Amino acid sequence: MTRYGPVAIVGAGISGLTAALCFARKGIASDIFEQTSALSETGAGLQLSPNATRVLTKLGLAPQLEQIWSEPSAICLVSGTSLRPIASVPSGAFARDRWKSPYGVLHRADLQRVLLAAVEAEPLCRLHLGARMDDASRGALARVMGKEPGLVVGADGVWSKVRNCVQGSGKARFSGNVAWRLTLDEASAPAMFDASNVTAFLSGGSHLVVYPLPRLRRFNVIAIVSGRDPNGTPGRTLPHGEARKQLLAAFSGWHPEIVDMLRKAPEPTVWPLYEVSDGAWHQGEETVLIGDAAHAMMPFAAQGAAMAIEDAFELAAFAAGREPLAAFADHRKRRIARVRSRGAFNRFAYHARGPVKLGRDLVLSMRRPESLAADFDWLYGYEPRD
Ligand SMILES: Cc1cc2nc3c(=O)[nH]c(=O)nc-3n(C[C@H](O)[C@H](O)[C@H](O)COP(=O)(O)OP(=O)(O)OC[C@H]3O[C@@H](n4cnc5c(N)ncnc54)[C@H](O)[C@@H]3O)c2cc1C
């Protein structure tokens, strides 16, 4: 056992479950405390880029995941007003070859199930469901664990309570963007929905991402719109018809086929997007934050879960190597800052209007798909500290 064991992990989302498996891989036992009594995620898809799947492969989860995800052939940018292709980054076999790991899309509940099964099969992991830890101090955790934890890991998401135990930690702030999520069954999907690709439809102030969820025979649809917080908890359903009304207002002026799809699709759920951008991630050698608790970010680069997965893997490596938490935080903060700026760039490019939009389309149309792919080498080709 290292000086960090036993570890108390608060939150059994993607970051908490992955962290428990990463610690176990290093021979470190953990207790995981999750507030809900059954793990489930209100329906939405997840893109897992090669930097995330590399970690999941190291954890031995690739065989299970390959059966339930699909590997899109390309990530395509398409005009939301004319449906004209703007650019595409190859994926599929190209991703496996260039970044030595696959790019997969799946329902996030499926990933959660695979992680959960691995945690339950791992003797070094003890999962406590229905265990809400509003006080994540060592004393409070010791009362439940029977002994003081060597390390407390806050993996409890954007509204983290563990942050209260970290002096100078960040705060969740509304980002100025709202996501609307829905899934659409394959049979009623419009022809422009491409089951072999991830497609991002772009227009001024908003964009729409569509990709297949083959196990469910549905498409995942996420609309991201600049706007005010509709004052809702994430995943909330607005009064009947209200969500559709707001969404149609945001997409007026888009191509009629997209507007028609939104008019006929199931009512979306609303996700006001909050981010945690600065602040401390650790308190001495006692407590550390990972995933959304440390650095919730906008989904413009589809990297929030990927960063949570990388955090978990590298935290276990630093802990097993007996390196200080400050070294872990410095190391991860540099990576997160770079990913965040890529997300900010995507936001600027995706939501561009007028001349900026024309310039974007011109520049992108002149670049070959392989050259666009090279822009992602630092992100998707990342080898985490092991
Ligand atoms: C619209 C949208 C699309 C996205 N798409 C992608 C994508 O394609 N790819 C990608 O990589 N990322 C994506 N993300 C980001 C990704 O969903 C998050 O970054 C990721 O889920 C964060 O995982 P987490 O485990 O840190 O936090 P969470 O998933 O929030 O998990 C926190 C867990 O802690 C539990 N918890 C909270 N408080 C307590 C407490 N007091 N006691 C005990 N348990 C507690 C919660 O119940 C929960 O289970 C997207 C996000 C959004 C909003």
C-alpha cells in the first residue's frame, strides 16, 4: 500500500469509477461513495476520442467497449443553413492508425455500465451506493470507512461538495451556453443524418451535433446555443412544448430540413452549461479534485469526459510514484488549459457569423482532411503518465 491508501473517492461518475480502477491497477484500494442508489445517466451520447480510449484500453476495457460503441468514419462540419459540407477530419481506421487508438461514440450509460461492472469485479474497489457525502472531510469519511482515508478524491462533478475542502478552489459559473439533448430513432431520422459519421451542423450563435447510437438504433442530437440560463437543473424537462418553442426560436433561419426535424423530434431536455475555470485542485496531500469537480468545461471539443479519464489515470500514477499532489495538479492544469483553448477556438469557429463565418469556410475548404487531422495529434495522440 502506498502512503495514499486507502483512498476515498466521492462520486461514481466517469471520473470516480475510472479512478477506482486506475488505483486498483497500481495496487491501491479505494472506497467509492455515490449519492444515487442506482447508477444511471439521463439519456445522452458521448464521443470518446483516442486519448480517452487509450486509457480505457490500458484498463482492459476495450473488448467490452468495442461491442457497444461505433467508430465513425469521419467528423464532418456541415453548414446548418445550406447543408453544404465545410470540412471533415477522418476517423475510423484512420484514427486507429494515426493516433494508435480508436474514436468511439456510444450512449454514456453504456460506458458507465462497463466501468461499473469492472469496479464490482475488482476486489480492491468498494462501492457504496446511496452514500451522499456533503461533508467530505477526513473525519466524516473515517466514520463511514472505519479508518482515516490517506487521500480524498473529489470526483463529484460540477457542483462538487469536496471543493469546500480545498482552499481557493474554483466556482461553477454559467458559460453563456445552453445544451439541448434528445435522441431520435433511426426510422424517423431525416436523410441528412449520417449513420457512419459524427456531423456538426454550424450556423451563427449555435450548432447541432449528430451521431449514431447503434445499440439503441437511435441518433444522439445535441444542440448548443448561446444564450441565457433558462434557470433549470441539468437534464430538466421544461413544461410541455416550452423546450421545443425555445429550440425552434434558436434555430429559425436554419435549413428547413433541420427545422422540420426539430419540430417533429421528441421534446429535448435542457442542460445549462456551467464551467469551473480556475482555482486550486488540492488541499495539502489530503484532498484532490478531478474531472468536472476540478475543471468542468464546455463540450465544444467533446473532451470533458476524456479529461476526467486522463485525470484518473495520471492521478493513480502520481500517487503510486509518491509524487506530491501539487505536481499532479501542475501537470494536469497545463493539459487542461490547452484543451480549454481548443474548445474556445471551436466555439468561435462553430458559432461564427458574417465575414468571420465566410473566412472560416474558405480557410477550412482549402485544407486537406489529413492536414486537419494533424491539428489533433497533441490531443488524441497523448500518452498519459503511467
Ligand atoms: C451536452 C454535453 C455533451 C458532452 N459531450 C461529451 C463528449 O462527447 N465527450 C466527452 O469527453 N465529454 C463530453 N461531455 C462532458 C462530460 O459529460 C463530463 O465532463 C463528464 O461526464 C464528467 O464526469 P465526472 O465523473 O467528472 O462528473 P459527473 O458525471 O457529474 O459525475 C459526478 C458523480 O458524483 C456524484 N455526486 C455528486 N455529489 C455527490 C456527493 N455529495 N456525494 C456522493 N456522490 C456525489 C453524482 O451523482 C455523479 O454520479 C459533455 C457534456 C455535456 C453537458
